[in-house]
Amino acid sequence: MYRVYVSLHSTLQKVRVQKLKKDIVSMAEARREEGKLTKVCYEEISRIEGRGYLWKEIINRWVINMRNRRWVKKYSTEHLVDVENTLFLHTELWLLKRTGEISRADGRRLIDSLFNSGLSLSRIKTIKGFINQVYTWGMEEGLIADAKNSPVHGMELPKEAKKMKPILTTDEIKQLMYEAFQRDHSWKHVWAVAVLTGMRSGELYALKWSDIDFDNNLIRITKSFSQRLGAIKTTKNSDWRNGHISIDLKDVLIELKNIRGNEEFVLPRLSGWEHGMAGEILRTFLRSFGIEKYVNFHTLRACFATHVLASGAEPTQVMKMGGWADFKTFQIYIRMAGIDVKGVTDNFRVMPKVLENENVLKIR
């Protein structure tokens, strides 16, 4: 008796197809069966390749490509990790599917499941954007054939009401600074530098004395600490910028220099900061003297932008110092400061005026 075993590999997608037939009575029949099974294997490989790569392979290839690309702006390591982890988590049911098998119905079911899981609308939009981003790249690279769009392309999500983010008023910031320094709170210098520079939490954590130029009253902001990576990386938009040292900030930095001595970093390595507890610590302290607002550490950056703009600073300068690359994002602080409408109705006078020393109305 003879047995025929055929195993074929696809070099393009590393697909393997195996076929076996036993109990063949002659060598001639075994040769014929070998030809038949080989043909069947080739046909099956063609069908599999026609359905495209596995979705997880597309994700992996996208990450590798984006990490190694040199001639265009690269994504940060943090962003690549975020996209990869997000897609592996939320599109888990797609991972072992060929891209040709992922339909619009799968896309709708995915969006429904994201809503049912209680995710916020903004997070769902982010996940949808990641899928579109990776899927579009796969089509452009020829890895996803016979598809014009991703399975979630064009799916309309409900509009989220735009709420004004809570910030601290100027008086509340003054109270925060007073209470922090009066009580000698361990975070007092961190909060002060955050409010006076508008720097992000990771940028403050990575700030070194070598970045401070007292002679020219400048701070060089070139790096940031990533909680996810647990390491120092570039700033959010991968670019460096300057920050101005005001009179108040200079006093704070000089005090810090006297306290920190020869320490490499400007600000102390506080418990909870590296692990994302800064917001809770700030809220707890605010509540201790009667400020009940659900703010986070990033709120101090919003306070900087809003109140510096309201004080009359040029928006483009504030935008540069804070490191906002997108004017659309920065516009929210212009609106919160009210400078986009300040004085617009000063010359619009329609109410009658009461004459002095007379109880008589007169048209202006």
C-alpha cells in the first residue's frame, strides 16, 4: 500500500496547506493522486491569498514600517505602542481573520460592542481612527486587495456635546499657590512651575538644570518622560521649544536650585508622579481648602494658556511656548480666555443716557 502526502508553502503570506491520502494500491495511482493533491493545494493557497493577510499581520507590518521609515516624519514610539495595543485589544475577533473576510457588518458589530462596553465617544473615535489608519496603509501597500475602504470607514458616530473644561480662576490659582507654600506641600514647586510655564507633566518630570538659561531667562524644552515606556523620550510633537522665565518663575527656580543643589533634575522625584497619580493629589489638596472642581494635572497647562492669553499676550507666542502644534486645538483656550470677542460690542450703544443733574433721558 502507498501513501501520498503533499505540503505546500506560500512565500508571500507564509500560508501552509497539507493534504494526505492513504491506502493506495499501486505506485502509478499514487503518482496520479500526488498530481491531484498538489493541484488542490495550489488552488487552496490561491483562495487564501485572495482573501488577504491576517488582520494581525497587517497591524504588525504597519508598526514595523512606521518604526523604520526615514524619509517622512516618524510616529513616536509611544504612539506606535498605543495603536498596536489598542487594535489587538479592541479588534481581537478580527486578528485571525483575513482582511478579505472582514466586512462592513463586522465593522458595525465592532462599533456596537465598543459602545456597549461603556467606552467614551472620544475613545471610540480614536479606535475607529486607528483602524482606518492601518487599513488605508495596507491598501496603499497592496497588502489588502479588492477593498476601497476600511470596514468602519464613513460610519457616523453621534456628536458629542462640547463642554467647557473646568479650569481654575486666577484667584483660585493664587489661593492654590498660597496654600501650597504656606503648608509647605511637597508638590508646591511642581505646581508652580506647571502654572508658570504651561509645560506638560512628562516635560516637567524630564526637565534638567542644563535646560535652564538664567542669563537669557529661557527654558529649553527638548524631552519628556513617558509613563507607558518608563523612559525619557522626545516631546509630544517631537520638536524642541523655548519657554520664557518670568519674574515669578525665576524666584521659584532659584529657590529650587538652593534646595536641590547638584541634583540633575529640576523638580523632585515625588511619590505617585511617575505612576499617574498627579491629578488625584492635586484634587485632594484643592478640596482641603474648599475648591471642589474635578481637575487634573493637565488643567494647570490649560490655566496657563487661558490666563496668559487673557492678560493680553500674543496668541502665537503663547502657542509656541506651550508647544501646541495645531491651532485648532489651541483655539479652545482662546475661546476660554474670551479674547476672540473681547471689546466687540464696546461701540454698540443703543440705550438712552440720563442727563447729569436732570432726571431726563436723552438719545445718545
